[in-house]
Amino acid sequence: MNSTPSPFEPITIGPLRLRNRFIKSGANEAMCLDGTPTAALVEHHRELAAGGVGMTTVAYMAVAPEARTLPNQIWIRPEILPDLQVLTRAVHDAGASISAQITHGGSFVTGMKVKGRTISASSGFNPAGMLKGNFLQRAMTPADMDRVIGEFVAAARLSRDAGFDAVELHMGHGYLLNQFISPLNNRRRDEYGGSALNRVRFPARVLRAVKEAVGDTTAVLAKMNVADGTRRGASVEDGVITARALEAAGADMLVLSGGRNVESTWFMFGSRMNRSELSAVLKQQGEWLTAYMMKAAASSEPDIQFREMYFLEYSRKIRAAVDLPLAYLGGIKSLANAEQAVAEGFECVVLARALLHDPALVNKFR
């Protein structure tokens, strides 16, 4: 008898029962206006739900106004609960579950000016903030940490009240929680810096607080890097330590990603980005400096070719180290890829680009 589950079989993640194991990854939709979801965003996620996914993820919902990286991004507040309820109801009516990706950009704020210095694990010059004049960042104090934990908890509760079935704490790609985890940002000399175990201490505190606040009713996920994919960044061995700490903090599932928005986008996407196309769009929008920096960044990227399941070797090491459910992400293009991920012990499979190309892909796989 074959004991390997099918990716079409239901799965229980904490208090949440998914109709199947396919999850649409959080990927910045750019379908919000003045921090509020639009009808386009509702239709986008409704279409994904109708297309067969078990759960769709609404990308980058900031826990505070200054937590945004771009000015139009959603920031979670009571005033937009009716709009968020329209969004969650549309997905539920189409038969799927819906997750809110909640996060804080920290010093990674590329599209808006923040009053004062941006917060981060450590102080100093902020390369990611140059485009909008956020040149300096400051190290978070204990009071800052308590405030940010409170913001995550409040955002999780509002997400629950809006009808979201899960919250996904984004701890990868160079955002605030990843700025603690990654040695690229974290130069602290206190209990939150130094070893990989110390560096994950604050993100684990955030997750534990969110779990205590909503864990009985809402699945609590964390998106983390298997590795940063760049020299002096976090390694897969660091990723193992991070995963174990988040398991101990009570995570219901980890979504395994990798790479950094500035230093290693090629690693994140498993191939080089089309910088010339991005630059052309940015120039049309008058963002000449951003376009120039995009072109400059291309010169330092390795010339790699896309391959399916490009994070598999890294993710296997995380799988071997922890017992909690894991979601495999990175280069899933076919049903065979999804079946292999589940056969290797990953409870869910996460797709972004394939579902953007065809929102009905899961139904077609079936």
C-alpha cells in the first residue's frame, strides 16, 4: 500500500484544515491603493481559489504604517476590516482558505520616506533606503521590540477578525525579522546577536506572542530563508537552527524560501531577473535612479539557468532537522514536482509564478 499522500489530499495545519496541499505563495500583487485592498485584489485571489488552490496568501500586509516598503501597501488597521472581509469572503465562497502575510520592512523601505531613522537589528548606513532618503538606520531597543511584538499581535488579531484562516509571519528576504536572523544585518553584541541561535531570538519571540494571541483559531505560519544565498549571509546550517527555534516557539508550519531582495534575487528566483524589462518599466514611471540601480545590480549577478525545484537540496536539510509541517517553495512547475515534494516529506507545496501564469493550474493538474 502506498503511504505517500497525494498533493490533492486534505491536510490539517494547526487549527486549519486545507482542502488540498497547494498554496499560492505571497507575491507582492501591487493591487492596493492607499493601504486598502482593491476590487482587483479581491478578484485576483477569488480566481486563484476558483482555480483549485487549497489556500491563497495575500502578500505583504504591514503591521504598522512605517512597516510598509511601498506607499500603497496594505497596513492592517480596524478601518479596513470591511474591505478585508470582502476579500476573505470571496475566497471562502470559492472553496479555499486564505492567509494574511504580515510583516515589517524595518530598514528595507524602498518606496517611501520614513520619519527619522528606520529600525533594524543594528545601526548604521542603510543601502536599501537610498532611493527615498532613508540613509540611516538605528538598532532596535528593548522598548522597540516590545512595541513591534505588540504590532504583530494586533495585526494577527485583526486578520483573524477579518476572516483570514492563517497568518504568515515573513521572516525572509531581508525584511525586519530577517534583519535579525541574517548576519548581513545583525551586528549586535547582546543576547540578540552573534550566534545563529541568538539572532533568531527576537523573531521567535514575535511568533510565540502571535501564537499565544490567535493560535487557537488561526494557523500561525512563518516564511523563512533556507539560506541567504550570498557570501557572509545566513547558511543552510543557520537555517536549521532558525527552523528549530521557530518550531519550539509554536509555529504550525514553516514556508521555506531563500534569498534576499537586494543581495541575491537570483537565488530567490532560481534565475536572473529580466533587469532590462524592469528598467524600461521604471523609466516609464519616472524612476530613473531605481532603473539605474537595477541595471547596476545585474552586473554582479551570476549567470545561472532556471532549474525546477531549485531549493530542494537546502530544504531537505531543514526537513531532516524538524518535525513540524513544512511547505516546499522554489521551482514547482509540474504535478510531478508537487508529487515529489510531498513524497519527500513536505506537507504542502507553494507556487507563485506558475499560478500567476495560470490561476486554474491546480484544477488542470487534478
